[in-house]
Amino acid sequence: MERYGLQGLVDVHTHFMPERVLRKVWAYFDAVGPMTGLEWPITYREEEDRRVELLREFGVLRFTSMVYPHKAGMARWLNEWAAGFAARVPDCLHTATFFPEEGAAGYVREAVESGAVVFKAHVQVGAYDPGDPLLEPVWGLLAEAGVPIVIHCGSGPAPGKHTGPEPIARVLARHPRLRLVVAHMGMPEYGDFLGLAERYPEVRLDTTMAFTDFAEKLAPFPPGERAQLRELGDRVLLGSDFPNIPYVYPHQLEALERLGLGAEWLRAVCHDNAAALFGLPPR
């Protein structure tokens, strides 16, 4: 990426979480083959310190600790862990999460006040409707605070009861200023989520796994939507899903480069858009 004038990357979709939770996530991916029809070997099944070191070796200047609960009662504990991780790993953006439960607005407010700059929501794993009334004050709070939320709401790698563009579109209709970052480019409903980004100026998409050889077998990006992707280049952010990826980290960068959308687009996606969103130093 240096040939494009980039001295480093900002990756908005990386996973660091408590060890026992991460082991369960890895077990999920170990068993996901029958669901997707593709084996999903974890490339970076390393200890935490080594994973941080690897990201730095790849040129990642800032990254996230995407934590997410699959049931009530987990989010506050995960937020405490993520706050501690960000404190001891300063290149990690302070990340937090939530779940539709009593008290969610309270602990989300606490996380924001303690310095959280990005949240993670996982509609598929959490199996909840993003329009759940228990989340209304959460969306309102985050919209008012202008804190981005990286949200897995597309139907890949397998659909859930509340995945797809319609449930989150209903939330955006009520909270149009939400800074949603749609994970995986909204895979496989790419066009629908690009359409939401066109409709709502604060909606963005991350590149996590999209355009890679693996994703192109699973849910190929429609060639006819490449022009729309170029036009929305200021709202696309680099994401990787590190360490839970079935290929080497540089392949995500190679996949973006071979789109042929130009050096300026790549610089924006791999660094500048996220730097502007999070108030990071320019290149």
C-alpha cells in the first residue's frame, strides 16, 4: 500500500475478546462448513499478544476489539473487558456493545462516558430485531452522541430471522443520524445496503471479507454495482474480521486493489475515511 501513499491502515473490524469467548467463536467457525458449503479454517489462531503484534506487522495503525453478546447479561461484562483491552493496547479503538435487555441504555451511556468510540452489534448472532423497543433509547443515545456502530445485519454467511436490509431500514427511518457501519458490505444484499448508504449520509459500509476469493465463492459482489461502490468511496471503510479469516490478512488488501477503483479510492477506504470518522491524525 505504500505505493499508494499509505503509511498505515485503519481496520474497523477486528476481533479481540475474552479468551473463553474467542474460543467459542473459533469453535463456531470450525463447524460452519456445512452452513456455508466452504471450510473456514482460522488463519490466525494465535495468542492475544501475537495477534496484536501481527496487526502491527501488517501496517495496521488502529483497530477495534469487536465484542458482541449472544444473550442477555453479557454486554456489560464484555464492555468492561474491552475497556481494559483498549487501556493496555493503545492502538485499539475503545469498543463496546449492547443487547436488547433492561438496562441497555444505562450501560451504553456508561460506555460512551468512559470513552468508547465505536460499538458492535450482531443481529445474526444475537438473533434479535434491531427495532426491539428495548433498543430504542440505545439508538437514540448513540445517534445523539455521534458514536459509530459496526453492525452485522446482512444475511451472510447464513440468514437469521432479523437479518437483511428491512429491519435496520426501519430503525434508520426513526434515527436517520445513526452512524451505522454495515459489516461485510451487507453481504449478500450488497445493493440494498449500498442503497441505504445513498439514502442516509451517515451510513457507511466496511469491506470485511467482501471481494476476497472466499467471499466471491460464497456471495459474489455484483459487477454492475461497482460504479455505485466507487461513488460511495467516502463511506467505505477497511474491515478484515481478523483473526477469524480463512486466508492471510494481505489478501483483503489485494482484493480491494484488484477492484480497479483507483489509488485515491484505496487511500480513502484503507485509512482516510476511518481517520475522519474517528478523528485520527491524517496520513
